[in-house]
Amino acid sequence: VQLVESGGGLVQAGGSLRLSCAASGDIHSIDAVGWYRQTPGKQRDLVAIITSGDGTTNYAEAVRGRFTISRDDAINTVYLQMNNLKPEDTAVYYCHAQSSWLIGGYWGQGAGVTVSS
């Protein structure tokens, strides 16, 4: 499985961005796709996740109500719509695919998001 993120950038506080994660390869092995974020010196934290089956979603408390994870199965892409962005949302965002085929799953290369105050 290969994951390619896009859509990061610089935005002012209160603005919006949409991240995309395009999957290719053995996508039928994917059980769920999540977005994580990481800032320097800190661990990578889960932001949102969506299951492959019924599309159940879950969000970190810090982004609930502002971020929305969704998917387009026709083009094997998962999105993270981020609204009302805050400076504390500044991070590198990573797409991750959970798979029973690989312990630890698969990671994308990361997309930088910077929110200015």
C-alpha cells in the first residue's frame, strides 16, 4: 500500500484547508485510515480515523466539530477537511492505513500545515 498526501500549506487562523490521502496498491487490505499529526519533539497523535467498512469515524477531542474525515472510494482517497484552524493545529499531518497484513500499517510522507495567528 502506498499513501500520498497533499493539500498542506499556510493559512491564517480561522481559515480552512483540506488534506488528501490517495491510496494505491493492495487497498483491499486496509481496515481503516487515520490522520495523525506531529510537532517537533512530540509524539505523533491521532486526529481522526475512518473505517473501511461502514465508514465509522472518530475524532480527537481537540478537533471535534472543526475537522471532518471522509472518503471517496471511487478514487481511493481519504480527506481531512479542517475548518476554523488554530495556531495550535500547526503540525506535520500524516496519513496512516491500518492493515492486518502489516504490523504497524502504512504511512504517508506527511503534509505540513502552518496556521498563523
